[in-house]
Amino acid sequence: MKISIRGEHSLRSLIQCIYEQLLEIEQTYAVNFARRVTIYMTTTDGNGNVVFCRNARGDEVFDMKTDGPYSSSADHYDPS
């Protein structure tokens, strides 16, 4: 499944748009799971000019990896 979002948007707006698209996939196609999700984006300054993410040393950051959302201890709490 490919989701394409055209135009320049704030990250807040992109979060909402991606959420809405995933909700539609869930509701329309009855899909409840996915794996190996990759998001490619070109970061900009709000005027269409490309900007690069940099770490504290000034090196460009090209990718981020995660094993999923934060898991709190409440997610695993068993009161019995």
C-alpha cells in the first residue's frame, strides 16, 4: 500500500493526514496490521527550500529507526 501526499505541509498537518489515511485503510479495507513501514520525506523551510536535519555535531542525519511506539509499563500491567 502506498500513500502519497502532495505539496508542502507542516509536520503537524502531515501527522494528521497520515493518521486519516491509515484510519481510512483500516475502515475501508478492514486492515488491522502492517509491517515494514517506511516514510520518505523531503524536509523544507516552509518556503519550498530543502533543509537538512543535523545532529548536535552538525552531521547530516539521513535516517531514523524505531521498533514502534513507546511502551509504558501500564501496557503490560496485569492486576491479577
